[in-house]
Amino acid sequence: MSGPDPLSFNLIDHPWLPVRTTTGRREELSLTEVFGRAHELAALLGDVPTQVFSLTRLLLAILHRAVDGPRDLDAWEKLWQQPELPAHQITGYLHQHRQRFDLLAPQAPFFQVAGLHTAKGEVSELAKLIADVPNGHPFFTTRLGGIPSLSFPEAARWLVHCQAFDPSGIKSGAVGDKRVKGGKGYPIGIGWSGHLGGVLPEGATLRETLLLNLIAYDHPGLTGTPETDLPAWERDPVGVGEEQDGGRAPTGRVDLYTWQSRRILLSYTASEVTGVLICNGERLTPQNKHNHEPHTAWRRSTSQEKKLGLPLVYMPREHLPDRAVWRGLQSLLPGAERPQSQGAASALTPQVLEWIARLGNEIDPDLPVRLHTIGMTYGSQSSTTEDILDDQLPLHAILLHRDATGLAAIAVACVQAAEETAKAVGRLAGNLAGAAGCGRDERDGPVSRAREQLFAALDPLFRSWLRELRADTDPLAAQQLWQRQARGCAHTVAKDLLERAPMTAWRGRTVDKRLMNTPLADKWFRLDLRTALPLAAQTIEVFS
């Protein structure tokens, strides 16, 4: 007699991906359903923003392989012109690789290593699978008091996330891995996506989002071919150690979207996942991967050039905590000017945005595009998760066109005007603090708080202003409008600072060898503001 059928949870058929429909309803769908209904889904959701990033890249890897590319812009355009994704083609591809999408498969479980074990047979608690926060805040999960189990859908989502964003640190030592010493897997670095300042352009539907990120293989900014750029499930099942001694190089974007940073095996019962074993997987360093990785901006690193003895090294540009994405707009707009250093650009725009710039007239210049920026920060020695950075910046596609240099220049100039306005407000706060008797170091606090107060006021105004920039916008009128708004915010913050200035500040004192008091601080502020916002006092026109 044959035994009972082995347990199975195939991601192709079983619901596990949270989505929001265009009518606002939340659902959980299988891979087949997500692709078949992408045109009626507003967005892919997740337990945390970084999950959205890693799950979207998983869908992109499937779509790239299912459509065999697209190999060029013409092939992409045919997909864009269709109201729906080619569901029949995608379903056929998924069923070709059906066994590799089974979370519980005995031979090659999805994103795992069958038979993975330690010398002592340990299995870790599920908290190891879920990104944790050292300060004890339940940021990443609604569960308090430990995580005894996860449903199969939850475990599948966190498995994909772990491969992308797992912290560094000592891991369990897998039997058979030559790198293990004393039963321990010593740090090889964070998961690949953890290095990135993730930039994910999103459209009005999941279909639009996937196609905007589906970069054709003839795109000059990226290397790789459909013949060699393979996802994890089209490669031989990995063993416990590295695929090649010393690690292997990525073959393209799809390879990176499914990069196996860890060797993992879930423990489960008939109805739920109860434990996990996480060991070291494929190490990958971030230097000079800009020809493969499209979802981050890059910065030139002279320190890495000296360290590695290379003439040119680019590193992913990580997002800065507590800094709104619009303040770094210059690094995101393909049409914005960038400084050169010794014949090479000091910064590179994300290739996914260069791709949208290349689309040009293939898409409506007034198509709404949301730049979703996602990243993770890590604690000491990158061994713990510290925070998740998540921001969204709505704009129109015209701003991403490479030939829209005038509009891009105005947008970048308005960001710079905001920074200069913040300096003026900060200088006012510092002068008032000095006039009240604060020493140089004591002025830093008031300066920082005043700048933060201003940026908090500017933030919703800039987002709204940027969202109104269209193909027919008058750039000068737009710039004048923004400077007027910035001036209004600055005057509001300045009024508050001046009203709270103590009497000692009105009397004043000598600061840095010159008299400073409240009236003089106000005078200097107005001069600074006039320099920062020269167009604010001029007659303005509304957006055309």
C-alpha cells in the first residue's frame, strides 16, 4: 500500500499574496490569480514595505521569464498596448516549473534547501525568519509575546523577504558547508536587497507597475541576456554551501531578484510552519553591480576605489532616515544635471527610471507614476534590523523623460531653494539662541529643530506642487509658485521663533565678535530669505 500523499502548498495555486483591488477591497491571491487579475489590482501589499519590494521583484522575475524578455522596446510596447498581461503565457510558464514553487516539496522546496541541518539538529524560532527590531517595538508583526507558528501564506512571504533583507551576523552552521567553523556560520553580509536604496516606480494598477519595471534586455544601462539571466527555480537546486568557491557573479536582474542570500529550511506540521533553520547562502558584495541592479541609485565611492585599487567604484545610494525622498530628487530624475569627477559621473540614476525615460512617447507624458522608495537600515555590524524606510512621491511620467531637462531642472532648483530656505530659518534660530546667551554647541539643537519644523511644513506642499508638473506646465510660473509657498512657510516658522525669543535676546550680546539681538536676527533672516527665494516677490502665473 502506498503512504499518504506528501504535504503540498504550491504558490501557483494557493492564495498567499495580499493585494488591494482598484475598488479598495483587500484579498489574498495565488500567483496565477495575481497575474490574471493584475489589471484590476491597485497594488501588491505586504506585512511590511520591504516585503512589497521583494515580492514585486519575485513577480517581475516570473514575468521576465514568461515573456522571454522582453528582448527589445518593440516587444515591450506590444505588452503595454494590451489591456491585460498575457495570463495564458504566464500560466504555461509557471506550470513548466510547478514543482519548484511548492513551499513544502520534499526534494526542492521553494527558496529552500532540502535536508538542511546542523550537527545538533537545531531548529530556530520563527522570530529569526521575521525581521526583528532591537528596541522591542512590534513594528514588523501584529503578534506579541512570541511567534509560535505561521500560516503557510505568511511563511512564504517572510521566506521571500528573508532571502532579500536578512541581517548579517552569525548563522546556524549547516553540515556540509565548508565555511562553517565550530558549528557556526560566520557573517557574510546582509541579504542583497538590504544594500539598496530601493526605488520602485508604480502605476495605477499592478499591471502598469509590473510593465513599468519590466526592462527590455536591449536596454543599454544593464547587462544580461534571457539565455543566461535565470531565476532560482530555473537553476539546479542549491546545496548547503556556495554554488562556487568564493561565490559566483550575478548574471542579470532576474538573478538578483531571486538571489539566494541564505540557505533556509522551514519546519512544519500539517497545517502551519513551526520553526526555521537559516544558514549562510550566496555572498554578494554591492560594489559595481550597477550594470545588473536597476532598483537603486548609485554613488561613486572614492574610499572604495582606494581600498580596492580600482579606478571606478559605484555603491548603492541608501536612503537616509528622516529625510523625505523629494529632498534627493536630483538623484532620481534622468534629465537632471549631475557633476562629473575625473571623467565619470559622481552619481547614477536608477536604471529602472532610465528605462522609463527611454520609453518616451511610448507612454503618455502625463501618466501618473508613483516613486515608491523602500529600504532597510541595520544595527551594529548589520546583525540586527533597525528600521524600515518607506516613502512615496507621485509625479507625472514627463518628469522622468530625459529630454524634459527644463522641467527637471526647475524641480531640482526648487528642492535646492527649500534647502537654502531651511538654512535661513536655521541661521535665524541660531542667531536668536546666541543672542539669548547660548554657546556655539548649545545652538545646534535650536537650529536643527527649526529646520525640521520648516521641512515638516514644506513636505505636503512640495509633494502637491510636484504632482502638478505636467507636459504643458510653464516652468518659470511653477518655480515662482513654489518659492511663494516656501516663503510663506518660512515666515510662519520665523514668526514662531521670534515670538518665543526671550527678553535677553532682544537686548542681545556679542556673538562671534558682532552684536546680535532679535531685530538684527530678523533682519539677517529676511536678507537670507530674499537670496534663497529671489522669485517669491515677483508676479506669478498659475499652472497652465
